[in-house]
Amino acid sequence: MIHKSRPWKIAGAIGGVLLGFLACIVIIGKSWERATERTYHGPHSDLLRVGEAIIVAEDFSETGQHLVAKGRSGIVQDEPAWDEDSCDPNRRIKVVLPSGESILIPRRFLHR
């Protein structure tokens, strides 16, 4: 009996290792896809997800708003784009700053 069950244990172990390897490949592939996500408008025009942390890449100021300094962090509150055709780098992204203030800032000023 010992000899008959042993091949099943080996096959089960090999299957488990292959399944784990496949899961790792899928996770790495998804991470790579997210890290290299771009549209034809350029690297700072792609979609942002609501709740995603961002960094302001350049000083930004608009009439009626105070200066938002380069390096400030924030959280995406609203992203109006829904696909690559709507990923204009000038589209306004609603961002919540650590102070609680919500501002609209062009996508080209934001980095992940």
C-alpha cells in the first residue's frame, strides 16, 4: 500500500508547486502591467483610481487657489476619464490634500 500512495503524493506536490508558480506569474504580470500603464497621450495621462495616493510633480496654482507645492501628497477623489480616449493630460483630477482641502488639478501635474 505504501508504494501505491507515494506517486499520488509526488503528483500532488508537483501540482501544488506548479499552481503556486502560476499564481506568482499572474501577480507579477499584473504588477508589471500596472507599473507600465500608459496611454498614447504620454506617461502622465493614464487613468488614476479613486483612493490612489498621488504626488504633485510641479508647483501648481490656479486663480482662487493657493499654491500647491511640488512634492505634496494627496488622494484621488474623482477621475473623470474612463478609457484611453478620455486621458487628456489636461483633464482635471479631484484630489484631497492631507489638510482635507479638495482641489482640481490637471493630470499632467500628478505622479503615482
